[in-house]
Amino acid sequence: MPSIEENLDIREVVSPQEAKFEIWRNRAGFFLAPLAFLLIFFAPFNLKPEAHNLAAIIAVVIIFWICESLPMPVTALVGAALCVLLKVAPAKEVFAPFADPLMFLFIGSFIIARAIFLHDLDKRFAYGVLSLKIIGARPSRILFAFGAVTAFISAWISNTATTAMMFAIGMSILAFLFKHEEETGIKINRNYATALMLITSFAASIGGLMTPIGTPPNVIGLGFIRSILGAEISFFKWMMIGAPIVIILYIFLFLYLNYLAPAGVKKIKGSAKMIQRKKASLGKWPRAKKSPLIAFATAVFLWVFSGLIALFASDTSEIYKAINSRLPEAVGAVVGAVLLFLLPGNAKGEKAITWNEAVKIDWGVVLLYGGGFALGVLSFQTGLAEAIGKNMTLLLPLSGEFGLLVASVLVAVILSETTSNTASANMVVPVVIAIAQTQGVNPLIPALGATFGASLGFMLPVSTPCNAIVYGSGYIPLMKMIRYGVLLDIFGAIVIIAILSLLSPFLR
């Protein structure tokens, strides 16, 4: 597939049966959503009118999100508009979350990621690591390094963009390996191709857990925790949780893929030289090309600076409070993005990024966050969340902080298999907070569990865009994705529960 490396506009490849199911799923939403709205709207619930109307609106939004009858950002906007039309709250209150500081964290980090992609910094890093002598021509080491690079890049750039870029590199590696097989007669186990493709997708999803900006569910969960609970989880503190989870999950992922899908040979001659050629094809690294790296490093420094102060001076000190109030994560992202318009991009005097390129970021995620955040905040303001919490408490077999943590992670993981991670976070986190408050439990740890759990979902091609991309390679039988994915889902849930339980004293 030589064209893949030249064109990263990679679309999902589905069977006719899957395509037919998707059509019916999309159409079902247009029938189920109005039906759910009418049933809830006219049901005799003991709720205030604002809460009752909001419940009907949320039902419509959730069904449209699950069925994807409309683009998800459009559904979020529809939900916000309906809140104003049905007098759930005034327009100023409904649309206020669209101007939340975390929106600017999204925008700034997306612009920085766009510049990194345009200047091939991600490719340079990937080929730089893969060309290390310690990696050599050993398939298992290539698999480990390939996945580790994917996870690291995904911590800073969107999971989908990382997967698309690494997918092209992975397909080049596989093309070389199978060409080498034809020339030498040394057979490469086809399971190795499956492992390389799966580690591309799975490692990207895992890597997104490392930082607050790694994947949209992280920012969504943080937004609910901050606005509803008044708790601040700094960039540095998030990484204290995210980094151990990512490291443990990635090592587990590599070990079982390397064991269950080996290449069948210990060394492949010429693979190291092939990667070196790919690295050389990117050309020299001009000084101007380093501008995105400077902007990125500046943003990261500002993101972790207040956390470093807290590490040495405690988070109750006056100096920490002063710095943290002046340098929230949104400011760090905006400063890094602005630098791109000031720093040189090439010898002709152009800047590191132009406005025409900057506006090509994923605005849909920004709108989706604003709409979902608005519904979550309104559910607490109207008393709907409290009512849901009381009723859900009666149904849940688990109680207490640990029991609720287990339930929140499991529900978020299961839901993320059937709908997008972003929608999963929007749906689960507010409900978890409401249930915890009803039970008299500190909601922070269960809410974080739901946030992390929403980014799992490895079993199906439709679970994440990352899975859809690699499934289109033709190297991944569906049953293998399910079999390998469920292992990671189960182990991931266990690791998230264990790490959050262990570190909970440091997070309060």
C-alpha cells in the first residue's frame, strides 16, 4: 500500500454487513430520540420543570450520540439550544461552558499539535528512536520501540492523528518485511503484522492517558471535577497518576502481543538500514523547523511549573497559589500557540504556522466538549443530578468510595466500547459525581476513575477511530481484535482502580 504513506486521510474499512448495521444504527436515532423525549417529557416525574425538561433533552442527546444520527458536535449544539428553548436556563448560563478556560487548553494544544505535524517533528522523533542501534533488526525490539514511540507521541497529540501517522510508518515496515520474505524465503509470521497494527492503535489510546491534553475525555473529566467539586487537578498531578497507568498498561500490552504474536524470526537483515533511509528522506533539520519544538517545550514548562513549585513548597504555600492562579493550563497552551506565530518557519521569513493552517484543528471536539459540559453543569444546577444519584444508588450493588470507583470504571469502559470516548466521559462522569454525593462519598476518586475508564475500549473497530484506522489494514481479523482487546480492557480497568486507590491520599 505505497499510497498510505503519502496520504494520511485514512478511512475505516468495513464489511457489507457492518455497513448495513451502521446505516440502521444511524436511522434508529431519528426514531428513538423523539420517542424518548416525549416519554420522559410527559412522564409524571417528581422533578422541578427545569430538571424535567433537561432529562428529556439529555435523553435525546445520549441517543443521538450512541446512534451517531447527527455529527456528535452538532448533537451537543442541539442539546444546548434545546435547553434555552425549553427554559432550562438562560442563554448566558447555557452557553457559558463554551468559553470555559479548558476550551482554550484544547484550542492552544491543538494548534501546537498541528504545527508539530506540519513540520514532521513527530516523524523525526519516531524514525529517530526506531533507528537506534539497540533496536537493530530484531522484530520484538521494533515492536516495543514502535509502540512506545506511539504512546509517547499520543500523550501530546491526538490519538487519532498519532495512529494515522504511525500506521503509515508501520505499513512501510511490514511492506519491507514481506518483500524481504520473498527475496530470502525466510517466513515472517503473519501474526506479527497483526501485533504491529494492534500496538499502533492500542498504544495510542493508552498514551493519551498520560497528560490532561492527551485525549478529550481527560479534559472533560477535569472540567466536571473543577466546576462541580471545586477541585483542581494540575497538569503535574495528573501525570503522577497517568504516567504509572500508561507505563504498566503499555508493558502488559507489549508482553502479551510479543508472546501471542511473535515474528517467528529473531533478526531481519536490512530492516535497520530501511528505517535509516526513511529517516534520511526527511532531510536535515533546519533551525527554523525547530520552532514548533520551542513552542511545545514552552507550553509543557508552563503546564508543569506550578506542579514543581507544589512539589518543593507544597500546594498550600502562597507562592504556589500565586503562580497557579496566574498560570493555569489554558494560559500555557495559549502562550505556546502564540509563539508559533512569532517564531520562524522557514528561510523565506514565514512563521512556524499560519492562521490558515491553525484553523484546521478539530473544532468539532471543542464544540462537543462545550455542549456536553453545559448539560453536565445544568444537571447539577437544576437538581436533576441529585435525583439521578438517589435512584442509581438504590440500583447499584456497590457502595462506598472503592465500590463506586470499581463501578464507575467498569461502566465507563463498557460504554466506551459502544460509543465514542468523549461521549462516554460526558455521560458517565456527572452521574458518578451525583451518585457519590448522594451516598455521602468523596466523588473525586470515582470521577477520575470514570474519566480514565472512558479512554479504554479496545475490542471493536467502532470503539475508537484508532481501532478503525488499523482495522482497515487488512492484517487484523475481527476476532483477534476482540480477543486481544478484551484482555487490555480487563487489565486496564484493574490498573486504573489499583493506581487510583493507591494514590488517592495524594490527590485529596
